[in-house]
Amino acid sequence: MPVNESVLKRVLRNGNNLYQNLSIHPDSQVEHELEQCFQDTINLMRNQATKQDVIKMILEQSIWNQHSVYGPQKDVIYKRSCSNPQAGDVVGIELGYNLGNEESFYHMAIITADFPGVCAIVPITSRYDRSGNDKLDTYDDITAHSTTEMKKESFSNLSNDSLILVGQLRVVSKSRLRKMYGWDIRGTETYLVLQKKIAELYAPDLLPQVEVLHEKLGQLEKAVDLLFEEFSSMDRLPDQLHTAMENVKTQFKEVAATKSSMNPPKKVD
């Protein structure tokens, strides 16, 4: 049953600090909403979820209690080894409960950006489900277009072919990071494709401008190469002129000598 958010927010707005620190029992509305939360949990366990789902929910609730707004470790990084990830790192992350088609619970992910206390990630999921069906065949066109392949033959650390869900890029607390796998995709073709896909999906007006700039840069590089060739020819020009002049001088001397030998000697009076 949905929580009555408007009621709870009104209590927070109207109550003073002293009132907020009191027991919930004097406030029937707050107590009612708390009972609803408990009842939803019971219904989940009894009627709608598998044992695995319930265990995951309990573990997630424990993590949330520690690291949420009022938790004792709300400002503590869960894993100190995960406090300084870099773009391109492959990590293990606890995404929590999902809404709709969001990825949930524990997943591998790729860091796309690092910020103080938070980082941007894209989740990774296996390409094939447990029955061997290709997930790309079940995605709609938009979802399929927003994924990038990650092949096991290119990344030996993967247990199977995977998909990078670029369309689910999100910013999360570093407290959600559970593991640094010790490898990354930086410098690979997959990383370049991922960056291009992010630009295509989240900055569609920018990507065509970048491609035009790349084309112009290629044209400029060709023009520079031609200029270097011309300059190289000009550098050799003095030597070529000198050689040509020497050849002319040699030929002139030979012609002069030939002409001299052909002229009859002058008579001496």
C-alpha cells in the first residue's frame, strides 16, 4: 500500500525539533503509516516474494539502516578500497530495490565519472538469461539502442558475454560500492564505444558537432602534410640549383673547348 507522503511531509513541516524527537505514538497519522510499511513487508514475505527475494530485502534493509539519512554510518564509505574509483573501473555495486525496469540489487558496473562522495555508473548485465535467451531480443528498440556489447573474448575476467546498460546511467553514493574487481576497460574499443554512446544518448546535439570537428581536423592534417612536402622541396631547391649551375658550367667549358679545337689557328705575321 502506498505511503501517504503528503501527510508525513506536512508533519515534518509543522513540527518543531522538540516534537520531532518525541515518540510516534501521540501522532496517529505517523503511527498508521509505519504500520502500513510493516504490513507491506509482511505481505511481500507471505504472498509475493521468493525466499531469495526476502533475504535480499532484509540485507538491503540492514545496509539502508546503516547508511541512510539517520544511520550511524551515513557518512562512511562502506568499503575504503572503493573510495577512489576512476572512470573505466569495473566495480561491484549494491543498487537496492528497483522501480520498473531499473536494475536492482548487486551488479557489476562501470564507473563513468568520480565525484566527492558519489560516482556515476552504468550497470552491466549478462547478455543471455538463464534459459539462454538473448536479452537484446526482448528489449524494445530504444532500450536495445541504449546498450553496448561487452564480449567475453575481449575481457577474460567476464564469465559470459554482457551488456552495458548505458540508458541506466546514474549517480550513486560510494557507500553502494562493494568491490573493486581490479581491472578496467580504459584504452579499449569498448570504452570508446561506451563514451560515444553516452554522448549520443545524453548530449545528442553535441555529437554531430564533434564529428564535424573531427572531419575538419582530418582535412587540416592532410593540408599540413602537403605543406610539409612543399617546404621539403623548397629546402632542397638551393642544392638543385647549385647542381644545375655546375652542370651548365661544365657543359659551357666542354662547348668552349670543342669550339676552340675546331677553329683554325691564327696566322702570325
